[in-house]
Amino acid sequence: MLYKFIDLFAGIGGIRLAFEEYGECVFSSEWDNKAKETYKFNFGEEPEGDITQIDERDIPDHDFLLAGFPCQPFSLAGVSKKNSLGKQHGFLDETQGTLFFDLARIIKEKQPQAFLLENVKNLRSHDKGKTFKMIKKVLEEELGYTVYDKVINAKGLVPQNRERIYIVGFKKPLHFEFPVIPEQGPPLKSILESNVIDKYTLSDKLWNYLQAYKEKHSKKGNGFGFGLADLNSNSRTLSARYHKDGSEILIPQGDGKNPRRLTPRECARLQGFPETFKIEVSDTAAYKQFGNSVAVPVVKEIAKNMIYAIEQDKPIPNVEEVDIENAGRVSQPN
């Protein structure tokens, strides 16, 4: 069976890549113009713009809602006002003014079979845990979905230490298991290009600055500073700031040369993008885009298990017969 899905906060389409073998993307949305360029180069269509300006009724029906959304704290001001006026309100009202609200209103209107949300690991502790607690309340108690979440490290599939939280939800109370990801995966050297031009080698000025900066903070007992990568292991997390100086992942070079940055193609490989993925934007834009993207192989494994859960159509055990944790309705352990 082929499924229809939508790609929200789409970036350059990393989550879409993972789901394309199962169906068709019928709608996408992304506000960043450079990311939209890369998306169009690779998928032949330009995403719609700011999701906050799009009416949920105008979005096509779909089976899966996919989104790597930013997290924001929720304000209770609107709820207090409603209380003072004696009006009824729900959890969804408490999220207004945040980007999660836009996901929730679309889910409420379109009622997809399932959703997959991706975010930084710290979503669980954001705003002292209030943000994640509210997200779970909206998805489970107000929208009626069976929700699973887990922090997964991508380093078993790509040579990068990258922990992200994945939130999976089903309209039906289906049994679902997150994929088991190996603890260790390919080494960093497996994704490096053999011949890299000199422009990616750090200048003497920048290299001296980074060394001095690290030494200064080391004397204070801080761990700040550059990361010289171990080519036989995994790298640090690739971030959107990589374009600034490349300091979190520096590749050592022999013959007395200064270390170098990763190339944009190496960044694509670090995130598990295929070799056919087109990089037509500037290096600066490419670094931001891959740093903001997802580890595609991880999402592929989750997608496979989501499809399996839907097609097996196996309900979770009755919560009256077993405890809730074993039923899978609560956060799974890291």
C-alpha cells in the first residue's frame, strides 16, 4: 500500500527521504529560502512558506504527518484570561503562539493515521520539563493519539554522535517498537573524500586562535574549544554553526598541515544523505542546512517500524491487564 504524507518544517527534506519508498509527499512547508532552494533541486517542488500562515483546511488529506519542529516555551497567559472570563479551554489553547500549536491544529483537522516528530534531545528538559509535558498532553489527551517517544543516538548508523528525540503517534492504539540501533557504527574515515582542495584547510590565523581559545578555557577547567576528530571513531554532533569555523569537527591532516573542515559533501554523508543528493547552494548555506537536518538512516528505520505497526494492526495490551509502561504509552528508556 502507498501512503500519503506531508513534510512540515521540512528543511532540505531529510525526513521525506526516509519515507519516500512508502508513498507520496502531498504537501511540504519550509520558511527558509535557501533550504527551499535545496529542497526544490532535489524533489522538483518548492515547499510552501510559513506554516503559521497556512490554513489547516487547505492542506491535503494524508496518512502521515512528518515534522522536525523547533521547540518553544508555552505561555499560560491566554488560559488565565479564559479562566477569568469563565470560558472553557483545552490543552491546545495553551500552546497558541508556538510552532507546536501549528502541528496540533493540523493533526486535529486532518486526523492522520500517524505522525513522526523530531527534535533536540533537550526537548524533554526544555522550560523545566513543562514544554514536553504539554506536548504529550495535547497529543494524547486532547488529540487522542497513542504516543511513543525515545532519544536515539545516530552513531550506530552514521559516524556522528547525534542524539535526538523522536515522537511517534498513532490514531489507533497500535503496538509499536522503536528500532534497535547498534551502539557503534562506521568510522569517520569512511565518509571522507580522498582529495580535498586547500580552501577547507584552516588558515594559520584561525588555527592559532582556536588553539589559544581552548588553552585559555582549559586553564579555567572548562571543556570549551575545538574538536580534533578521531578518524577511527565518530565525530561530535554537526550543528548549524559549523559554517562559522568548523571547530566542533576538525579533520587532522598529515605533513604538518593545519586541520581542515569537512566539505559539504562529507557533511551530507555524515547525516546519511545519498550520494545523489544535490548540493547547489554556497558552502555556508550547505553547512547550516546539513547541521539542521536529520540523520536519514535513523528516520528510515523508524519509518519501517511505523509502517509495520500500521500494517500489522496489532493493538497495545489492555492497560487494565498490564502496567502502562509495558503497554508502551510512556516515554521509552534511552
